[in-house]
Amino acid sequence: MTAAHPSIGTSPVGRSRLDRLFRPASVAVVGASAAPGKLGSVMLSAVAQGSAGIDTVYGINPRSEGDGMYLSLRAATEFHNSPADLAVLCVPAAATPDALRAAADCGVGAAVICSGGFAEVGGDGVALQEELAKIVGATGIRLLGPNTSGFFRPGAATVSFVPTVRHIAAGSVAVVAASGGMNHALSFLLSEQGVGVGLGVGLGNCVDVTNVDVLEYLRTDPSITAVALHIESVEDGAALLSAVRAVTADKPVVALVVGRSDVSAFSASHTGALATSWRTTRALLAEAGAVVVDSEQQLVDAVAVLSRSRLPAAPDPGIGVVTAQAGPGLMVLDQLLAQGIRVPTLTESTRQHLSRLLPPMTYQANPVDTGRPGPTFDAVLAATAADPDIDALAVYALAEPDAIDLADAVRRSGVHEQLPVVLGVGGPARAVAETATAAAESAVPVLPGPTALATGIRALVADARARHLRSETDATPTEPSGGATLPTRAISPDIAFPADEATAKDLLDTLGFTTPPRRVCANRDTAHRALTELPTPVAVKLLDPAVLHKTEIGGVHLNIRTAAELDTALDALDTIGAPAYLVESMADTGVDLLLGVRRDPVFGPIVVAGLGGTTAEAIGDVAIRSHQVTPAGAAAMLDDLQCAPLLDGWRAGPVLDRGEFARSTVTLVRYLTDHPDIADIEINPLRLITTGLIALDAVVVATPDRLEGELS
């Protein structure tokens, strides 16, 4: 084992290890070369020329000495009488472990490994990466990479071999990306839209420093006002969600998750098929407080707004839309309403005030159509913002310098000092940029067009809603609404595996769910007796723990009323080898839902709820939450569903008691969390009828270890 240098982890003034990585006072480029075009040469030049915040930069090359070059890190450390804060390793993969160990031995606080050839290529590269991890664990040196282009703090430090990084504007946004390429791509897009970057990090293979480490570091960095987070995969789901919760309490996080087409490994249940890694990661990040977007442009638009303004936590903020052109305003309105964002009708008092400011033919109830903007535009903004139901303003206009200076109108109105204001401007890029520059003096974001404006407003609202829900659940963590109560202790009935539907429903009965009256029948005689004892019509089902989806093989027969119908159903079940039958009373018609809990390999126990029935997977209308979901969060998750209107009395249908659903959801996920030998519990359908929820089918799946133990 390599002994740790006494100064590892802190500098003489006690700076943290990540400070020595991201804010180094001294940098050594190992593998520096005088040959133009080589990685070490490019990196040494970039660090030396683009790092006004770094005091000392030198190169390490065993065949070159003098003019800022040293034969070894040890020689450089002795010459400067202190180790470098950061070593940038630009050497081949095979030589990297020795270089990292030498840096740690000299007391270097952190290292960046730019070269590839590690776990991403498989084979010997995996062993090399494992060796790096051992060195980090033994010495405490912090490591960014390998396989990364590095990081940059525009105007202060450039540790990147991409020369055009110098064109990225400095600012207050942190970009934390899975890859160096996406770090640069997102930072360039932000800069082009007038949003400056305070720190851009490409994580690479994450041997040591992960997005969790960087998020925790950024939380206490006062120079950062918002975080753009790019995710390709998640290793430690619980740690990531914890970090996002912590950061979003102080500053917004906008997340872009890659992998829409990744369906993961299908599990035996519908729940497993629906909860893909991409879908699950997005849902749980949003639950933790991040604003989740679908594309890099949406990320830029959202960050442009949230880095400058943030709504107070609120369940349903009201947005005022002021537009100088009706068509673009209609697009903004349409997209806001499609996202479930409230655009309230302005009060009669507000409309009367606006009528004195605007031509009579314009629409003034919200959106407020000003027509071609004129001298009263600032007063229109002020009047709309003063409406008691308006929490933020979305303002759109074409760039018409001869008609109005939009940034000046906002400044004169003073509305930006009262609530968040987002400007959408259409026109030539130069005109939009000029408006953005002027508006930036008032901390007002400017976005290029109606769609971008709607995206920015949606980010404001999503951020406010997430923080409100968290504050609400923190304040009332134990009880749902609607009078339902949760068990005061964990319920731990025993369950034998493999479990059939009857066993699963017995468990649900114990947990407080409603299930239909039923009989387990070992033969035809007991099935006929059950028909006489149960309310009809009845469903007659195959009872076999090895068959999870009975409908697909003809294992379910419905609306059985007579002995003859029962015999026909039993004949059909016998042809598929039914070992036993389940006869149960049928429920009234209603809305079929799915409620499942499962052990996600990354995030642990999760909840999946959505539209149920045999088409659940095809439709894929689901909401996902973590095992930490509270009753308030469980009740609110249904609002994510496209089918949500069906739960509120659609066409005189049944109305869901959100309190009952919340109790059921939290109880089920608590049970799974308390029983590590269970992999999945799924209720599908969980039918909503006039008297409440009733579980019509259920599956309980053991973990492989538990099932093996039962069968051995």
C-alpha cells in the first residue's frame, strides 16, 4: 500500500480536496510535450494561457527540463517547496497508474486523467481502471476521470484540451455532465444564449469523483446559482437523489437524462417492464426536486431562467402572459396549458385598468394582447403583474427597436422587482442578443421565441411545485388527506413462495386493501360449491404461481353465472393444466389502475402507478416515485398521468379518494422496503368503483435468493 503524504487532502490554508481539484493554485501537467499537437502540449498550453486564477503551471516530462519543465513530479515539488494542488495526467493508459501513484506520493491533492483506454474499452482497460481505484482508496487523492476532457471555470481556470473553451462566457451556472463532450456542448449552448458558466465538469469514467461529489461541492458554492445536470447512467441512486434534494433546497437543478430507448431488462411483472431505467431516473429526479427536460435546448432555456429567478414554493403558480403579437402568444398559451400550468383569468379590476391602456379590440383577460407595443407597454406589464392571482410574467414581442425597447419597458415598469419576468423575443439574432444584454442588467432572462419562453416558464413552475410538495410533506409526513390513516408499525405477515394470486390477495387483505370474495378450489366439486356461495357473476381463474399473466394463455373466464357456464370454464382451464382454480365474485365496472412496488437495481424500492388492465404496457401511462414517497406525494403522483381526468368523476364515473390511494401506496411500499426477500408486488387491475378501490388481481414475486431457498 502506498503511504499517504501528510499534506494530501488539504493545502497549507486548509482547502478541501475538491477545492484543490476545481480551484487549484498550482497545476502540473504530467506528460507535457514540446511537440505541437500532442495532448500534453495542448493541455499545458491551455492551462497556462487560460487560467488567470492559477498561480503556478508547469510541465512534467522525463526527457525535458527547464523553461517550466521538470523531469519528475518529485523534482518539481522539491523546487517549489510544496506539491501541486492538481496533476493533469496526459500519458497513455498503461502508464497512468504509476503516474497517479507518483502524484499521490508527492502530496498532490487531486488529478485529472484525460486519456481513454480504461473500462470503456473492456479487457485490460478494466484492470487498469480497478488499479486507479485502489490507488485513490489507499492515498486519498481525488480523481476526475479517466476518459474526460477535464473541466473549466471560464476566466479563472482551464483544464481542458478543447481550445475554444476560451470563448465560453463566465457566469453563475455549473454544468455537470457525464461526458467531456456534453460538458462542452452544453456550455457552448448556454454561452451562445447569454448564460455564463461558472464551472463546467466532464466526469468521464467516474473512478472517484462522481456527479454526487460535484453536486455536494456546488451546494455551498456561493458563485453558482443553478446547476445543469447531464446523466447517462446512475451507479448509486440513493446518493444521487439525496444530493439533488440537498442542492435544490438552495438552488435549482435542471436535469437531462439520456437513454429514452433503453428498456432495461424486463422483469416478470408489468411493473418491471414499465419502470425502465430512463423513465425511473427522470421520475425520481423530479421527485427529488430537479426540473427534468427532454433535450439540450430545453435545458438551456430552463437554466437561462432559473439561474436568474426562482418562484417561491407554491402548489400552482399563476402565470400572466403579455404578448405584442397574437399568434406567438397563442403558442405560448397552448404550450403552458398542455403542461398543466395555470393561466388564470385576470380580475375584473385588472381588466378595467387594462382597458384604459389598450385598444378596445385586443384580448385582455389573460393572455393580454397589446397589439403593436406602444408607450403604455410598461404600464400594461405593471397592471398585469399587480393582479392578485399572478405569480410570474411571460412576455413576448418581436424585436422592434423603432417601436419599443423591451428591456427598458420592463425596467421602467419595475415588475422584475416584484415577481419573476421572462422575455421571449423574436427577431434577428443580433437584435435578440442586444435585448438580452440590456435585460441582464435587471436579471431578466430573454429567450428566443414562443416555445423557448414556454419552456422557461414551465421550469419556473416545476421548480416551485417540487419545493412546495417537499415542504408540505416535511410538515405532515405521516398522514394522507381524506381521513385515511397509515399503520403505526410495519405489518409483517408471513408469505410462502412461490406465491399464487390467492396468496397475494391474502397479503393485500392483511395490508388493508379491499379484495373480492373468493374461494380457492382444488377440484370441480369445490368450484361448484363456491359458485353457490359467492355473489354472482364470478370470475374463474387458473391458480398457478408459475403463471403471472393468466389472460394471455386463456386462464381467466368472466361473467360465470350457471353451473353449465362453470363447467365450460373449468374444461378450458383443464386443457392448459390448471393445478387449482380461483373462483371469485366480479366487481362493478370502473377505471382500472395499476399499482406496483418493485426493487429497482439502482434506486431500491420504487412505486409505479398508472392506467392498468391488459394494455398497461402498451399505453405506458405511469407515474413513478421512490420508496420515500409520503402520503402527500403519493396523492400528487396521479396528477402526472394522462388518464388523471378519469379519476375525478369523468362522465359521471367514480371519484378516487386520494387519501385512500395514498394510504394504499405508502403501505405497500413500506411493506416491500421492510421485506428484502420480495422483489415485486403488483396489483393490476386495481379498480376504481363507486365504493372505492378494489384489487382484482395481484402478483408477489420473491427475490431469486428467497425463491431458491424455498425450492431447495
